[in-house]
Amino acid sequence: MALKFWNRPPLQYLPEEIWKDGKEILEALLRLSEEPDHSPGTFVTIHGISSVDSTTPAMRHVYRDLFSLSGTSELSMIDYNVKETRQLDSADLIESLSQDRHHTQDDRVHLYGALAIPATRQGILSASMFLGPYSQTDNNSFLMVKSGELAWDSGVVPAGGVTDVHTDLYGAPSWIQHIEGLKLWLLWPSTKKNRESFFGQPKEVPMCIETAFKTLEGLQVLRVGPKQMAFKLPPQCLHAVITLATSAHAGIPVVSFEDFELASQIMAYTLEKSHGFKQAQYSAHWDNYYTNFLDTVEENDLSLWEGLIKRNPGHALVGPIKKWIATTRSEVEKCKQVSAYEQKKQPTAQGRSRSKRQKKSK
Ligand SMILES: [Fe+2]
């Protein structure tokens, strides 16, 4: 289905490089599904949204949030031609999102998208966001503690946008609501093998999708849209996204007891890697990545878990989670001390920028 979609208007009028790249990925995906030993994963479940009415979030809510920002410097704008974050103004973005109107292949066209657009009460929060099993009435789940519903953010991606393999929020699980458009989400679980393939060695460039087909296990393909729907990205879920029609989505971090075992395995692995990479001083890029990771773990992830156990004091996992939080805090501090020590020894690593949260790139 997706390949047919790619080969006809408006996607066939994408700039040639982007069109060829997407076509090759979709052909590789098709070949993969024909391989007898390829068993598709089923670790993510789609939740349908049955009633769509005037309170349902729509593209106009996302645009309202986008234009509520005082400046585009607050935004993570992606240039899909080169798959890099860029400083752009709103006019560039709007022109790009209207590219469906092009009727000839024009390599000068750039596809831009905006990600991690903060939610406002005039924008998506004025609509009824669908939290499915993560509703605050469900005591087995918990949303971002510090900012509550303001922790929602959204993104808008043009038709033809292809995002390489990555994780969001340094691996914190999140709930994704698809608002408009059509996408293929390619998902890989955080297994031991996948962690080692993806995070085992520091890399400066994201893993491309065709490499992921060869090296990662347990691929699940989700066709998301055109109807509204939602799903949860499990902890450290590796994913890549192929956008078939201009799309909007929203996301918010969530945790639940079912995540604990995997989250603790991931944390142990990442802290060990972080410690090793920091000691080895691979590069400023990775030093920055792990510094942000450690800050995020302390400020956000552990607070989420604390919120969950506070809300459910009688749950059998409260004891193990409390112990894990204490151990993790102490490990994070140790890693940070390594970083501070190495910075003293290597003054060139100082003065780097420290964004508090990794930008999402769905
Ligand atoms: Fe993402």
C-alpha cells in the first residue's frame, strides 16, 4: 500500500533525492515481509478513537500552538532534505507544508517540519486529548509530574518526511496521539541485542532505516491514520517514521508499573555505557548526549516513578521501585562526577550547550 502511495501524486513530485530514498526504504520493507524467517513484532497496540467531534484535536490546534511561540528559536524545525535541525521562520514552514500543491518534481523544494511544539491552553489543550489507559483516573499510570497536561507537545511533518531510527526523550515511554495525516511507524523493541546494536558504540549519525532492517530485531510496522488513533511507545522504543500525507501528532511522557522491569534494565545499561563513554571522552557530541541524559533522568524520569508509587502506595512493586530510585540517583551522581572530573582535565569539553530535554523527532 505504502509503495503505491509513494509512486503516485503528490509524493511522486517530491524532490528526487527524497523520493528515491523513500522508495528504496519501502521496497526493502516489502522484501523483508516476504522473508520466511521474518516474524513481525506485536509489542505496541493501537487504541482507536471512536468519537470525533468539535472537541477533538485537529491541525488548527497544532497551528495555534505553533504561532503562540514568540520566536522560532524555541522550536525544533527539521529540514527533511538533509535530516537536520535548522533555524527557520514560520513562512518557510508553511510553504513547505503546502508542498502538496506542486505538480512537477522540483529539487529546490525543501520539506520542513516542526517538532516538540509546546502545548498551550489556546491550542491542543483546548481540545480533548485522548489518554486511553493513561487517564489520571487510572491509578496504574502516571503522567509527567512537574507540568501535568502542559507536558503535551505536538509536531507537524510534511508528506514525504522520513525520520531515521531514534528514541524520544532519552527512552522515557510516551503516549502518542495521531491527529491528522498518514504515517508508517517502524518500531523496534528495546531488547538486549537492539540496545547493543544501537547504543553499543557511539555514532555521530543516526542509524538509517535500511541498516536497522539488517541489524535490529522484532520490527513492528504500524500504519497510523488517516483516522485518529493513539498508542504508547514503550521505554526506549527505537523508531523511524515515514510520513505519507502531511501529518500532525501530539505526545506526552507516561509511566506505568508494567514498564518497570524494562525501564530498570535500560537504565542499568545506559548508566554503564554513559560512565564508560564519559571516561573514554569519545566526543563532545556524546559527552553532551549523556550529560543531557543524566539531567533528564534526575529531573524528569525519576520524578515520574516517584509520582506513580506515591499514587499507588499499596502496589507490590512500590518497595523495589523505591530501592531502584535511590540506587539510580546515586549512580547518576557518580556518572556526573566523572563528567565534572573529566571536564577539569579536558577544558575543551566545557562550555557546551545543555538543552534540558532531547528534542523529539517523530
Ligand atoms: Fe520520535
